[in-house]
Amino acid sequence: MKSTYLNKITSFFFFFMLMINMAFSQEEGDTITREVHLQRSSILVSNLDKSLQVYRDILGFKVAAIAESDSTSYAYTVFNIPKTAKIRMATLNSTDQKRIINLKEVTGVKLPKPPLKPYMSTVLIRVDNIEVIMEKIKDLGLKHTRQHVVKGSRISYKEQAFVDPDGHLVAVYQLL
């Protein structure tokens, strides 16, 4: 009988501690769900300022924070970055999503270029005016595809892709 009671108390204690940890580990406005939730995409870049020209100035993301990582950052382990390298990062918000993209500038080590064929991943971004954005992309001299238009019975859109300054594929689309 004592064992069952102790198990219930222990289970309640761990559940209570978990709830407290979750409550204090969240930022204001965050919610806890049991569904899959994509928090952000992290992209390694060689020059943060050049990347911000694309992601902030052209695509319209807002900079939430720019900071330098210390040597204990988990990014060193996750991305297999030598501790001799320096990491400076910019966290970007969209108008309706917080911390959607994290640009991580890595200096002190040469970053490999992503393969050109086939591309291994892309980020897909909805925009309001694809022509204006792609004109600015062209002005920067970035590689891009031709525009593709899809006219369907349920959805119609224009789409186009470009390669950012570090070789990452970015696709944009505009609903029609």
C-alpha cells in the first residue's frame, strides 16, 4: 500500500516539476501543443550582413535579435563547427511568426557550398509581390529560376526560386 502511495506522490511531483519547467522555459506568447510545431530554420552563412540584405531587406523579415554565441553554444555541436570558429547570429521574425529563421554567421572556418545539383533543401516563403522581390534579387546578381505560374481550380499562384549568397535555395510564391 505504501509503495502505491509513494509511486503516486512521485509521479505527481515529476508531473508538477515538468509543468513548472515548461511554464518558465517559454517566452511570452508561446503556447504548448502536442502537435508538431516548426519553431525555426537555422541557416549557416559566411557573411551575416550580406545575408540580411536578402532575408531582411528584400524578403521583409524583421530582426528580433543579433548576438554572438559563446563557446558553450549547442550550435558548435549540432553543426559540427570547430570551437576555434566564431558564431554571430540574427533571429528573424515575420509579421505573424516569431523566431522563424536563424541566420548563423560562422567565421574562422571555411563553410562548404551546398551542392548545385540536385539541391538538397529549400525554404519556401509566401510573398505579396514576387516581381518586386525578384527584381531586387536580380539586382544583387543572385542565380534564379524563371517564374512559374500555376492556375488551378482551387489555388493559383506564381513561384520562383533563387540561390542566396551562400548557395542555399530559396523559393518564393505569391497567391493569385
